Amino acid sequence: MIFLSQIIEKRTYRGWCDTCDTMMITAMHKQQHSAQIPLTWQKEALKTFAAFVCLLISAFLNFFLLTVIHDIVPREPLPDLVFMLIPQQRWAWVVGDIFSTLNAVLGFTCVLLHKKRLIVFRRVLLLGGIMYGLRAVVLGLTFLPPSFQNRDEICLPQVNRTAMYATEITTRFVTYVVTLGLTSGQDKILCGDLMFSGHTVVLTIMYFTLLQYTPRRLVYLRYIAAPLTYIGIAALVISGGHYTMDVLIAYWLTSHIFYAYHQVFAMPRVERTKAPLSHLWWFWLCYWFESDVPDGVLRNEWEWPLPGPVCVHHFVQRISDKLQ
């Protein structure tokens, strides 16, 4: 009996030890997993902040160049086929501003609801930074005259470079930063930032973001975004705010860079550096931003971004499941 009780105690002890070992291993795995989540989130947040800084630098450079170019560009507009066929309509510039804003709201709502919102948001910021960086280079090299026929009524007067010129530049720059470049509410504006159209860049990036990152069955949202995009682009030309070539080149460049970016970074990580698209100048700039993103195309699942309420979480989840 004593021998039997010793065996039972030993087995019980061993079983208890096995249970303890299992519990300790599980606890260690949970600690490692919980430690990895903040670390990964911090790394992704840092990359997103870096992409935001890139966009900010590009945008501010555009604003600064406009404040200087305004006093350099000639005043006689270039001939344009659309201007010959359709009289310029100043009200259409407001339509371009409104449609750009609506497209941006739709696009960023899609980004906010996306389950991988930080990755998608970073890509939008980075693509915007690339496009506005290219725009700054073009603006600083060739100066096109304003496209408005009644330019003296719309454009601010040019000033001579006097001792107070720095103050004038600063005032202009601050005004454009505060208004984010939206000029439809101003009586007179700075003119000369034509090649290529910044409004078209925003409209196109937001439109392609909706196409790329909305759930497969959410087709009606795409039917809303397409007219907003193309009518908004047309309004920019009809208003006389841009030459036709400004919006066409902006659309072509943005669409090519957007889909080239997504094509190369949807490839397996080991194949990216060997792809023909890796020879593009922006590839290595973006490579670091995509180094921790899973291979392949992101699955377009929606998720409520806030901790609560629970009913909204379930509602968004049900919608996401139905739209797959």
C-alpha cells in the first residue's frame, strides 16, 4: 500500500509538473506575442509617419514654388483646343474643388475602415509624396502662363522683387498652407502652377484607392467615384484653371505610378529586386516602407477602427462578410 501510494504521488507530481510546464510555455508564448504586437505596430506607425513627412515636404515645396513662380510666368495664355471649343466657365473651378474633396473623403473613409488601414494609408501618403515631388521638379523647370482668359480679374498682380519681397512670399506661403491649396473661395489667386495638375493627382489617387481597396462586391461605390473623378477633371479644364495637357499628363503619370507600385510590391519579397520594375527610380525609396508587408495582394476586409461600441463592430463585420 505504501509503495502504491508513492507511485500515485509520483505520477500526480509528474502530472502536475507537466501541467505547470505547459502553462509556463503557454504564458511565455503569450508574453512574446504581446511583446511583438506593440513592436510591429510601432514600426508600422514610424513608417507611416515617415511617409507623411515625405508628402508634407513635397506639398510645402509646391506651395513655395508657386509663391515665386507667380511673379515670373508670362501673362499671355497658350492656345488650347478645349478653350477654342468651349468658353471658359469660372464656376467649374468650384466644382473641381468640391469633387476633389468628396473623392478624398470617400477614399480616406475606405482607408479608415480597411483592416490593414495603416499599410493602405502609408501607401496613399507615399504615392502622394512621389507625385507632388515630381510636380515640384516640373514646376521649377518650365514656367507656363496662366490659362485663364480673364487672368487680370482672377490672378493676383505680380510684384517687383523689393526689400519687402520676403514678407510677400511668406504671406502667400502661409495662405496656401492654411487653405491646403484650395483656391475657389478666394477673390484672386496665385497663378502659374499648371504643369501638372495637383487636383488631378488627388482625384486620381483617391479613385484608384477606392478601386484597389474596396471589397469586391461594393461596386456601387465605384460607380459614384468614377463620375466624381472624371467630371472633376473635366471641370478643371472647362474652368480655365488648367490646360488640357496638364490634367492628361497628371492622370497618365499617377495611374502608371499607382499600378506599377502595387504590381511590384504584390510580388513575393524575394522576387521584387529582380523584377523589371525594380529599376524605376522610386523603387528603393519605397522598398523600406514595404519590407514588413505580407506578400501578395491585401485582402479587402473592413473593420471598425475604434474600440467601441460593440454593435458597430458587429455591424461593420457583417457588411464586410457580405461584400466579400
